[in-house]
Amino acid sequence: MAPATSAVREGGLEGIIVADTRLSEVDGEGGRLVIAGYDVEDLAGSATFEDACALLWGSLGDAKGERERVAREVAAGRVLAFGRLPRLGDALEREEGMDALRAAVAHLSERDGFASPARLTGAVAVFASAWARVRAGASPVAPDPSLGHAADYLRMVQDRKPDPARATALDAYLVTVADHGMNASTFAARVVRSTGSDLVSSVVAAIGALKGPLHGGAPGPVLDMLDSIGTPERAASWIEGELAAGRRIMGMGHRVYRVRDPRAAVLERATLELQRSGVSTGRLELACAIERAAEGALAARHPDRALRANVEFYTAVLLDALGLDRTCFTPTFAVGRMAGWTAHVEEQRATGRLIRPSSRYVGPRRARA
Ligand code: COA
């Protein structure tokens, strides 16, 4: 069946269907996210990241053997990528994690063994953690292929094996962000693949799109906001000041959701579970107070447009509680979204169809001579 690619409509690009997908569905009105047939609330917390990868990459059944194969391949990708670190030029010296990730992934090619979603997904976790280590003045930590992807990623960043509660929380995060419909970075990846280009190039484009603060770049600034506000009593006046100055409140609002982003609730729950297991989740209370204040202030200004917490709001709280530096937040988002990007790229490849949207010309017209 040919995918529907409709022409540009009056009023913008929202709602235009550019692909049929079996990977995920975002219901903006109902606040529901289904990933490979499962509600995100059910998947996060019960599935590992590798389970989610196996679902997205094609084994929709519960075949245990297939999940184990995927886990082995992702781990093999980590090992292979670690061996590649000395040949990444100055990629890991970039100031920004997403610049480092883009440059590092751009060094890979299918000929070097990175032709599969699993291998490339393993590589991105190694590059993100190696960049974090180099930035902190330390040496990259080699992967341990016997660990799950989430646990090994934390271990490679922090140079110590995480306790099960932290590994479970990061697994929940990676699963939660694994895929999300036709978001900007996924679209970018699919467009590149649709030209007949390769998997690595498609993922490089996606990393570039995810970097922006209106997409994946928001969680670091969310933590900056929590720091600036400091105490719950200051939340309302600080938010009012930002809105009066014409600035946006990071972690609030969404292009598709007209209710609270369901992923915010999943990550809030994961943070609470971490707290129950004895891990300090320092900023959770403050974050809840700021969310309430921001929701109220935005509702007063935009009574017809529900602007509520999105995934980035509680990403900041959870990843901070896991001890990740805020500069690692967006690269960690990329570690999780690799599952979805690569699945979409494969799905696009299978269609063999070029994505070629239209634009509406609004420039001058001169009479033909
Ligand atoms: N803070 C303040 N105002 C906001 C806002 C926010 N977070 N999000 C939207 N608005 C305002 C817009 O400025 C616009 O106001 P106007 O009508 O007076 O111009 C109005 O709400 C409607 O916004 P809309 O154009 O429908 O939002 P969008 O779909 O273009 O934007 C986001 C969606 C995510 C880009 C936007 O909500 C945003 O910038 N959020 C903060 C960044 C963020 O958290 N990004 C991560 C997304 S997962």
C-alpha cells in the first residue's frame, strides 16, 4: 500500500500523514501513547530497553530467543564502538554532547559493522558515555557486554556498576522515550532514508534534529529552571516573570498532546519508585510545585490551549536523580530514541518510496516576458 503524502494544507503542516507505521501511535486528545502495540504505562517498568528494541525491530511476539539475540547484538555494538573511539577525530572534544554524538556517529559506516539497528544503537550509548567522561576530564570506560544496555550505559558514564533500582529506572526512561510517532527527528531520519541513503546518515540527521530545545534539548534547561526557582514558594512569581518577558517555560506544552503528556506520568512514577528504593530524588517535590504553578499560569494566559507538562519535565528530574549531569540529558534521550529512529528507518526502507512534501510559494511573481 502506498503511504499517503497529502499536499500542504492551509494553516500548517500538522496532521499531514507522511507514512504508515506499525511502530507507535500518539493520541494527543486522549493522552495515550502506544508503542508496538503496548501502552507506554504498561511497557515502561515491565520491559527492558532491549525488549522494546526487539518489539520495534520486528519481533512483535514474545519470543525470548529473539530478545536475547537483540540484547547480544546491542552489546556487540557497544564493544565494537569502544574499539572505534581512537578513530573518531576530535568528535569527543566537542563542547556539546549532541555535537559530539553527531560527529562520532558520522564516522561510522555499514562496512565497519554498523549496518544494523542493534549495532548502531549500542554504539550511540558508548559515544554518549565516552563524551561525558572526556568532558569530565576522565577516560572512557569500556562496556561490559554481560550487562543490560541501561545498566551498562550508567556504568560507562559513572564508572561504577549501578544498583538494580537505578538500572531499572533508566530502563524505564529509555523504554518511555524509545519511540513517539512522527516527531521531528524521526521524520528527519525517514526523509534521509527515503532518498535511498543509509542507516548511519539517517541517524546523523535525527541527532541534529533532536538537539534543538523545542524537541529534545529541553531537559537541561528544565533543571536550570528548577535551580533558578529554588523553592516552591518562588515558583509562581518566577513563572509569571518569564511569561511576561515573552519566554517559554521549558518542559511545558506539546505540539500534539492536548492533555498532560502520558510519558510525564510514567517518568514521575519511575522517580517515585526510585525514591521508595532509598535513592535521593532531590528535586521531585520542587518539580511538582513548579509544574502546578506553570500549569496554572499557562492556563490563565492560554485558556483555549492546554499547555501541560511534557516528557522533558520529568526527564530532568529522573535523570538528575540518577546522578547524570544535565549536559548528558539530551544525549541520553538519543540513546533511547535510537530504538525508534532505526526502526522507522528500516520501515521507510521497506516502502522504497521517496518522501517529498510540498511548499507553498509566497514570494513575488513577475509577469512572463
Ligand atoms: N511556555 C510558554 N508559552 C508557551 C509554551 C511554553 N512552554 N508552549 C506554548 N506556548 C504558547 C505559544 O507561545 C503560543 O502563544 P501565542 O498563541 O500567544 O503565540 C501558544 O502557547 C500556543 O502554542 P503552540 O503554537 O500551539 O505550541 P507549539 O505546538 O508551537 O509548541 C512546543 C510546542 C513543545 C514547541 C512548545 O510548547 C514549547 O516550546 N515548549 C517548551 C519547550 C519544550 O518543552 N520542548 C520539549 C517538547 S517535548
